[in-house]
Amino acid sequence: MTEIAMHFAASLMSCWIIVRLIYQSKAKRRDYVFTFMMVSASVFLLCRMLSGVELDLAFALGLFAIFGIIRYRTNPVPIREMTYLFLVIAMAVMNALAPLSMDLLAVGLGNAILWVLAFVLERVLFVEHLVTKRVVYDRIELLQEGRRDELKEDIAQRIGEQVQRLEIGDVDLLRETAVIKVSFRGEDQSEHLDPKDAL
């Protein structure tokens, strides 16, 4: 039990480095921190407790089916957060099962490689993070060619953010509205609701 507790604490600490020191310090998202930490802890305990049990293929596929059902019945998760979710799951599985068959130094090295890789990709190569929202816009006369700067300025004044880029989607000439995908620097603290799904 002591060995399992030590490995569990080390796994949580490794996940905490990824989630808190690398992800949250850049993304400023608190809601996903709970999810990442709990998923990591759950997967570690699940893998460690079942490591001595003979599992057949049907049982393993059933576990993946459960995760799939949960995933498709929830709100869409941004691809960046999905990547971090996969990362913490992979680390939990590695920290739970790898010590049973290899040296702890190799396990620690594997964790360190993931820390460094996440840090480099997050801080060095992909410095700029843009929040993307879809807005329903009512001044369709600004969609004309040559008025893009005026369009950006008007949207920026309305949403209170400096628009970096925008993409014009569906245009409803009858209602004189357009759906525009707007990207800006900022904190995405709310889940995105597609206008097509709005009530």
C-alpha cells in the first residue's frame, strides 16, 4: 500500500506540473484544472487496481465505449484542452503500469520528457493563443469589399476586444444578419454555444 501511495502521489505531482504550471499559467482556465486532475487520479487508480486482473478484449473495449459515450454527450471541448486531457490520461497510465515492469528512473525520464515538450510547445513555439467566438452581426453593409478594417473596428468596439482576424460565415439577407467567426486575444471563460443550436 505504501508503494502504491507513493506512486499515486508522484503521478499527481507530475500531472500538477502539466496542468497548473504549464497549462493554466498560459490559458487561465480554472474549470479544466479540476477535470484534468480528477481524470488523471481516476485513470491511475483504475489501471493500478486492475493491473493484476486478467482483462479480456470485450472489457477493454467497453471501457473505451464508456469514455466515448461521455465525450459525445457533453459540450464540445476545444482541441487544445482535448490534447491536454489525452496527455494527463497517458501520463496516468504510464505512471500506474510502467513501474511494474521497468526502472523508476525510466518512468521519471518519460514524465520529464512530457513536461519539457509541453512547456516548449506552449511557451516557445505557440506563444499566441486566440479565443474564437461566433457572433451574429447586423451591419451587413460593412461586409462589402474594401471595408474590412471598418468591420473589424466596429466588432472590436462591440465586444470590447482587439480583433485579430475574422471569417464571414452564413449571411441572411432577409434578416440582414451574418454569422462571423471572430478571433481575439483573451480568456475564454465560457463554453461556446453555436448560434445554430441556440434556442
